[in-house]
Amino acid sequence: MSATVLYMSMSLDGFIARPNEGPDDGLGDGGLRVHDWLMTSGDVDLEAIRRSGGVNGKIVDEFMATGATVAGRGTFEPAGGWGGDHHDGVPIFILSRHEPSAEFAEMPLVNYVNDVTVAMTRAKEAARDKNVLVHGAGTAQLALAAGVLDELELHVIPVLFGQGRRLFEGLAPKQIELQRTRTLEGEAGVTHMHYRVRSRSQAFPSPTTSGHLGAAPGANAGVQPLLYGEPVAVGDMLDLGRGPILLLR
């Protein structure tokens, strides 16, 4: 049976990017460190890692064997849309509140979708008996909130960033139970940890139901909330896969 699986590299303290992210530096100052395990000679080289025959090569083989990809616009577009093909010609579903520009609309494998549940459902249908590769922090948070993320494969790097953007920043105040199914020690110090999403308990009491996608008042003060990698503002109508909500302060 097909499963939706998040594949993400992060620091030991949970960051996926450093400060000063931008169009020319999507991981911020020094953020490329979390992808060292995928590099040879200073560049990301997936084929070289696959040929290495090590643990890291096994992990790369796994996510390159997926049958569809789901990501947010903020992950996809700064990467140039992966040239229109993430891997092996599989369908790509991009979460966005906006229509694609002409550059991306002309990519035959790419489908823009404004609902996370629809994106995951369509990706599973396209993948058939293969898993779906899920990528991006915003997409992961929305999928967890909607109950449509099945598994997580986290590549934990032995470094502390201290600041930047965290993978699970802004999750709603509810407890999500995970089952660890595998831990592998990879080359270059990376630890690959695989989890299955087991259950969701009752939401924790909160002094308000408003905020940054469920965050308590004052959390991340001054930080612009993101949806699908795009800024959102107070008064915006958001759809998290379970009907629209109004973002309040």
C-alpha cells in the first residue's frame, strides 16, 4: 500500500535552515550543512551517493524509488522546479494558493493544488503501489494537521544551529504519537530515523484558538506566518484540508 513519507534533513536541534534565507540561498547562512551527507566534492551528488553502496546510498535509493512527489511552492519554485522533473518522470504536486507562473505551468509533470488532502490523495493515486515523497516544512505541518502524513524519514545531522527555521515550527498544540520503525547510522555522521504516525490525541488546552496556525499568543512574535511556503496575513482565509479557517491574531 502506498504511504506518504516526509524526507527531511535537519540539525540536532530541529532546524532545516539558518537565518537569511533568500532566493539565492534557500537554506540561509551555513544551512547547507544539513545536506553534507548528500555531497561529494562540495556539491549534492545523489548518483554518487547511490553508487557508494553505503547506508546513505540505501536511503537515497528509497526516496528515489517513490512514485510521486508533494511539496510546497516555497520549496519548489526557488529550486527552479527541479527542471520539471524531481526524479524518474514521476508526477509532482505543488501546494500553493496561487496559479503557477508560465515557467512552471508549462512543466507537464507539475500540478498545482490548493488543498493538502487533495494533493496527498492524488499523489497516492498516481504513485499506485509506490510511496509518495513529501518535502518541505510547511507541507509537513499541514499534512500532519490534516492527518494525511503516514511516515517520516528524518536525516539528523550532528550540529546545533541555534536559530533559523525549524521543521515543526508552528504545529497546532496537539500531541501526535509516532512509532520509531528504524534507526540507521549513515556515513558522514548522519543518523536516519524512520517513524510511522500512530495516533493523534486530544488537543492541549490553549488560552486562544487563534494565532500562527494554532500557536499560543506571543509565539514567534514578529515572524511572518507561512502557508505552502507563502506569507499569510491576519484576515486571510486558509484551507488546511478540513475546510477554510480565518487567520486571526
